Amino acid sequence: MAKSRFEYVRNYELPDPLMPNAFIVVRIDGRGFHKFSDTHSFQKPNDKRALDLMDIAAKTVMTEYKDVILAFGESDEYSFLLRRNTKLYNRRRSKISSSIVSLFTSAYVFHWSHLFPEDPLKYPPSFDSRVIVYPTEKEIRDYFAWRQADTHINNLYNTAFWALVHDGQSTTEANKTLQGTDSKDKNELLFSKYGINYNDLPAMYRKGSICVRSDPRAVSGVQQTDVPVSASASASASAFAETSALSSLSISNGVSKTGTEDHPHETNEILQTRQSEGQKTRSAKKIKPYEGIDGEIVVLHEDIIKDRFWDERPWLTM
């Protein structure tokens, strides 16, 4: 940047680095999407095209920013998890927040015609963004559990609400009908009056969308279990067995159990050769743990609250 007498104004730009060695979550949310969905005639209570478009925009963000290792979306919002040790934009809050939300918004507009070919945009959609920093794995897991629980609560209400509206009630009447009801009441209403078993609805609506990369090594036959610890243990066990077998050939007074003379120097050479081969095997099997920054980005609709999802993807909380 060229020097000038006006450059002093840069001193008013305050640094905004995020805490180091902490998890960063960026949550984007549609602004005025009630009006936007009505104007563009979204199907109620869920429009799969609109949800697919959100997923595409999220995958665009993950494709551009490798340090975004997990994303979760519901309705008109998406949450993005960055690697704990990310150096993206030197961890500047404003740069991370503005870059992710702007790319998401532009991708949403760019791909709109692919999902809504008969319905051109009537005005530009917009999303806001916030950044939250979490210190440990517990808070990260609880955050995404919170968002998925929110998905279920909102979708159950909306499913019951729009069933009543489609049945002839006004929106005011439908809200009044559902006032004070709990999950059991709504499920009973849906099943007894409309024959809808909530658990049979698409998982995309009930559980939201999870975008995550798949380990390419798993596809090629190398599993996450093939890490240095297990490889070393296997090689060590093999070397121990070989050493024991060779040692059993030696006896006192230089005579083997087979009655032949013992040759200690040959035995030592064999041992050294086997140990060297074992070390090479261990080195060859050492695999760098998967970090979640490469591989195909897949969209899942499954439980993110229980342990299984996280146990299968330990890199998310490394």
C-alpha cells in the first residue's frame, strides 16, 4: 500500500484475533426468510429444493475453506466448525465471519436456478453471521446437539402447524390449537387426525443436514484403525515372537536341542536382520492421522447427539 499522509486512519482498525487453541464455530442465519419463503412460494412445512440449495451452499464453503471440517444445517441456518488449530486469516474474527457468510450467500444465489428453474429470484436473499469460540470438545458436541435438538423441535411444531393450516385452519387458529402442547401431544395429533407417523418423515427434515468429509484412505482399504500405535504393537508382537523362536534354539555348552553345534554369531545376525525388517515394517505402516481437510464432502442426515457420530470421526475434535 502506498504511503500517504492519510494512512494514519489505519490506526483505527482494531485487531480482533480469536482465542488460540480453541474451536471456532461460524453460524449463518437467513435474514427475513419468512417473507422470502412466502414470496418465493416455498412448500410448507419443508421444501426439499430449498434445503438442498442450503446444502450446496454449505459444500461450496467447505470446498473453498479446507479448515472448515464440519457443517450442520437446518431450515435457513448453517453452522460451520473450523479446525481447532486453524490459522485462517490469522484467526481474525471479522475476516472469518464476513468471508464465510459472503461466500455462502453468493453460492446460494449462484445455484438458485438449478433448484428453482421455473422460479427466478424476485429479490436478493441475505444472511447474517456470528462467530462463537468454544474451549473444549464437550462444548462443541453440546453445541451441535443443541442445533439438532432445535431441528426436531421446530420441525415437529411446523409439521403439526401446517397440517392444521392445510386442513382449513387459519395461522392464528393453528397457533392457538398448538399452544401449550408438548411433543407427545403433537405426535398424537399428527397420527390420530392425519395418519402421519412423525418418525416416518424424511430424516433430512427431522435431523437436519450434516456436511463432513470422508476419509479417502477408508475407500482405498486403509482404515482409521491402521494408525502408528496399532501398527507398532503388531510389529512389536511379531518381532517378539521371532526373537523367542530363535532364542529357543540356543542351549548351554554350545549344543542345540537338535544335537548340532550352536553358532551364536549366525543367530545374532539373523536377529539383527529380523529386527531391522520389523523396524522397516513399523515405519511403512505409520500413517498420519486423518485431519478432515481432504476427501469427498458428503451430506448426511443422522444422529449427531450420540457418541457414534463423533467416535467414527475423531479428527473433528482433535
